Amino acid sequence: MKSRMRRIVVRGVTFLFKIGKADLFVRFIDWKQNPLGGSHRGPGNNCMEAVRRLRAGKSWLMSGGIDFKGNGTAMRSGIVGAYYWKNPEYAFRIGGMTSVPTHYNLEAILGAAVVSYLVAQGIAGMSPGEAVAKALILCGRWKDESLVPHYPYTCPLGDKWEEQSPWYAISLWGAAFALTMSPLMTRQAIPYFTEGRGGIHDGVVVPAVAEGIYFSHGEFRDYSACVLSAVNNSHDTDTIGAISGTMLGARVGYEAIPSDWTSRIELRDYFLDLGNRIHEGSLKYELPSPTDDDLIDEFTDQLDEELDPTAESADNDVKLLDDSKF
């Protein structure tokens, strides 16, 4: 399922602003109807509820729940960094944007943005400490529309579970990196960033990204040791393993992954070809500036249409489907 979700993003993200809502987000619908490799995996509840809303005709700006803080968006966003690695700030922006249709919450948006950014900087060769520091600085600019064009203003900011807190996210992700340099054993360190906010952590984006940073930016330089430790010591093991492996893999490369692992990947040939095309596309792509005023204006116009009940509906860009078949 992790691979299928990433496939959706990579096939649509390069057209995000070229054709707007009618590509990336309709691909979420197609993914549910025609799952790559079969339907034997279990997608997250937040993603599935958002896809139901998309299929019912909701615009991508309104399909994700404002209280959706699941970690699926951070799990799948690393592919954005792989494509836009030549401009990591743009990877941050677009990575966060891919969260909006399924996880419309500032914590989830920043989580996706951070994973995208760290993957981009890993490929670009920036040191782990500097990359994490710069990612946190970007998170601190969450009011800057050139970096975070959209988050739910109707959801209050604060430290309660039902609120959204960029400060909580920044502090936990910074603490996770700091713990990589502590003398604590892994099992002693993990509770520091998984037992906050009333003990809610399993499947939640902020602790998941914190664990991903801890495992991928810590003592592990060996890919298999990183991923095995992540899946054996974390809570939501498959997602934490995917996030950790994605971020470390961006730094160490494909050849560092054990061959007995890569040889047994489901749909191996397909994903190797897709990975090669992502890399080739990343070398050729002409990146717009992350402060491009035209992009901000375009997005603001779309948002105004959604929030103004007298404006012409923008839902026409999303094909209405028969929800009874869901």
C-alpha cells in the first residue's frame, strides 16, 4: 500500500499547478477503484474518508478532514523530494500541498513537507544536522504563503488534541534529532516523542515524523540496521519503517539497500522503471521559484471560490462518481 500511495503522488505531482485539481487528486479516486498490485492491503482511515469525499464531488481543498492527523501523508511525500531535489524549498511546498486533499491539518501538512524536504536535501548531499535545522526553520515560516499556501484557518491553533500546533511539531522533530546524539538506548528514547498529548501516538503524523528523523538521522548509516530498528522499536511499524527508509535511502542510495531485499520487492520491475523515470525527470525539470506570485495568486483564487458560497463552484474539476460502488 505504501508503494501504491507513492505512485499516485509521483504521477500527479509534476502537474499540480499546471492543470490544478483535475490530475493528482482524481488519481486518488482511480487508486481506490483500480489498486496497483491488488486490493489486499489496508489503507488508512483518513485517506479513505477523503477519497470518499472526492468521489462524491468534494473539491480537493475540502476533501481532507481538518482533524485528520494521520501519518499516511508523511509516508507518501518522500517521492516529492526525490523529484524536486534540486530545489528543496519547492519540495517542501509541494510536499505539504499533497497533504491537503487527505489530511487537511497544519500538523499533517508540515509533516509531509518536512519529509519531502529532508529527502531532497539527502539527495542533494546536505549533512543530516543542517538539513533538519533548515527544515525546522521552514516550519517556523508556516504563515508564509510561498511555503505553506493553505491550511485550515477554521481549526484553532493550540496544544490540545483537537487543535493544530506547528510549535508542537517543530519542538518534537527537533527533540527527535537531539536524541540521536544522546546516550539513551533506542527503547529509552522513543517514549520521549511518542507519549505526549494524552498518549495519542499510533498512526499520528507528528510522532511518526519524529521517529523517522530519529531512526534515519541517528547512529544508523547502514540501511538495513536503520529500517530493522525502526520496525522493531516503533509503534506504527510499517509507516515508520517506510519514512525512515525513505529519508536514509535518499542519502545512501539504492546500492546501499541489501540486494536480497530489493530482489523480493513486489512489482519490482515496475518500481525500478518508475524510480529511473523520476530521476531522469528530476534532472530535466525546470523548477519555478517557490515565491512565484502567479502560483500564489492562482491558489488564492481557488481557495476564495471554495470559501465563498456565492462563487461559482470549483467542484466541476472533480468528476462526480457513483458513491454506491465505493
